[in-house]
Amino acid sequence: MPIIRSISGLRATISDGCLSRELIKNYISAYTNCLSNGPIVIGRDGRPSGKWIEEDIIELLINLGWDVKRLGIVPTPTVQIITEKTDAAGGIVITASHNPTDWNGLKFINSSGIFFDAKENSILWKYLDSNSQPRRLSINKGQAIEVNDAIKFHIEKIFELPFWNKITKYPLNASVDAVNSAGSKAIPALLEGLDCTVNRLYCNGSGNFPHLPEPLPENLADLGAAVRESHSQIGLAVDPDADRLVLIDENGNAIGEENTIVLAVWSVLELSDNPSEVSIVVNHSTTQSVDEIANKYGAKVYRSPVGEINVVKKMQEIGAIIGGEGSGGVIYSPLHYGRDSLIGTSLVLALMWKLNKTLGELKEMLPKNVIVKTKMQFEGDFAQLSENIRSEFPTNEMNIEDGIKIFYSQSWVQIRKSNTEPIIRVISEAKNEELAQELINKIKKIIK
């Protein structure tokens, strides 16, 4: 498998030696040249390989005089919050997100608790490609500082948010599938702090994934069964680093990863004193249901290219409160600028409590759209492919900010090259599945 370097960080496979100790050392050495003075925060998801990667990174950094705050196995957003809210110079997350267990990687965070953007990554890559020497902070060794209350701190920051004053909670039963990774402690702790009863399905923190780790409906059959057997009102699934959230209703049915951000947006609008003044940012691949919900409240939706940092930059530019992606990522700026399954969970529960509705009832109230996603291996010339596609749709409105997005009156189709995998993603949305699939098939013919 290739080594994938992108705006989302580094990812590679372990068993074939692609993610080598030398590669990790080179990345960390380059990263030290991008930082001002201060401690470096390190957290990881539950993958067994994360342990030796963590130890290698800490040894390198303390030998260069850097203090390291070791959080251990925690959600990615927890690393972001600790980095932002303390005196840290930056943060490193050891994770390959939703990729299978043989993958691992690194995500780099600046002192504001935000992932490196395109400019910061270009500087990092310049140091990396020139084999620059690491920046030595002191002639003395640094310290490795164990931080054992990072998740507690994260949850306390959520409970300080003012929207809780607008709802009356009632007891709920919840089932959780954290794929035995970084959300294993955090999601149950949040739920118990909200007086929920928690049925832990895969929450042992071992990093041994019980199924494919991406929280897609086809991977969540066990969670659906657990919801039904335990009579839970909600099922919550997160990916290995717990920045993405997918929901199961009280009948054990997956409501679709796209609807996580739709419900979170709805919650923010419902809990707002001035919903028409709320600005929302989602990427170009996210469901148009966000726009339809926003329109009911007179709120404005803006779009960005795919990628968490792209959504964050747009949110900062326009002062958006809520943003995210259709993969289950929710970003709530009053807490921090990062995808966060804990705040996503909080906003969905707040909406259920505010409207006194079950998750299944909320799902029935959502706009009726069908989104179809597919992917194809692609190592060809995407620019030439783009030209071929544009020539096939000469009269349609298009957006080329992120691949090509072709618009119809109540539907759309998008073709884009993945930031993290050697594939092309084709996504369509329409008011029925037949039309959505028809749009996909048109694009597939051109690609083939």
C-alpha cells in the first residue's frame, strides 16, 4: 500500500513496513521546526501499533528538550481541546481514523488546537522533504507528563455550554459501539454525566476492532441488535479516533451517517434565540437536507471542500456556530474547531429532549432525500477526466471548488479525488434512490 500524505496528515500500513520508525522520526523532526516554545500534547486511538509509535515519538521529543503531555488513548477532539486550552505549542494524534487495523498515522495540530491547514502543511512538507534537522528546544532532556484527566476535562467543557439551560432532561438508555478504541471511555462517561444508562457493546479499549471500523450502516448490525435487546432509545457508533458519530434509532435501525450533521444543525437552530442569524458550514459532499432544515429557520448554509480543516477555515471566515461533514463529523465552534463525536452526541440528545421526540420520530421529520455513495480505484489523470465530464454536461450548473459537482433542480452528483486514498468518490443525491443511482451510473460510464 502507498504512503498517503495529505492535508489530513500521514497514513500508511504497518505490516509491509511503509509506516516505518524512520518515516515517523522524519515527520516528527519536521514538525518540531513548525512550532513555537511549549509542551507538545500526544494522544492516540486504541490500535496496538499506536503504543510503540507513541513511545518512539516521546523518546525523540524529550531527547530534543521538549516536554510532552501524554494523554494515552483518547478521542482526537480531546487532544485538540487540551492543546488549545493549555500552554501547548502543538499536538500530535496517532491514528488512521476509519482505516483498518493495519493502518496507522499522524495528525498534526497547531497551538490553537486546529489541524494544520494547507499553508502549515506545505511548511511541514518543506522541512520533511529537505531532511531538515529537528529543532532542539533545550540542551536538557524534556519531561513526559502523564495527563490522566483529559477526557474529564473535555466533558466538563461540554457541560459548561449554555444550551443545556434550555432543555429538561429525562432518563435515556443508550447503547455504544466504540470499536474498542478511543471512544470506549469517553462516550459512556459523557452519557453517564447526562444521567443516561449505558449499554457498552464494544468499549474495552483494546484496539481490537470487532468489525470494519468505519461507522457505516453495513458495519453496525451488532449495535442495532444491542439496541433492540437492551431496549435502548439510541445507539451511538464512533470510529477508532472518535471524531465521527453515527446513530441508531430505538428500533435498531441506522439513520444514516449523513443525518448526524443534519440533526446537529437542527438542534443548534432549535436551541438558538436567533436562528435566522446562525451560519452553517458543510462540505460540498454533504446532504442537501442541511439546506432544507436551515431554510425553515431562515439560516444560511455555506459550503467548503471536503476535509475537516477546510470546513473549519470556512467557519472561521464567516463566524459559523455549527459545521461538519456528512461522514458523521460535527464541529461546534463554541466548544472548539474540530469534529467531535461527544458534542455531536450532546446536540442530538439535546434535540430529543427539547422536542420530546424519539430518534426515530426525528428521523421521520427530516427532509426526504436519498444519497448514494460509491468509490472506484483511480490512478489516472483527474484533470482529463474532469474535462470529459464537463463536456458531457454542458448546460448544467456546476461547482468546481472540490472536484466537480453537477446540479439539477432537486438533485446533484459530485466526482472528487480522495485526499486520503487512491480512489475517486462519486456521490449523488435525489428525492428517490432510482434517480440518485441513475446519476451515479452516468458518471461511471464516463470514468470507465
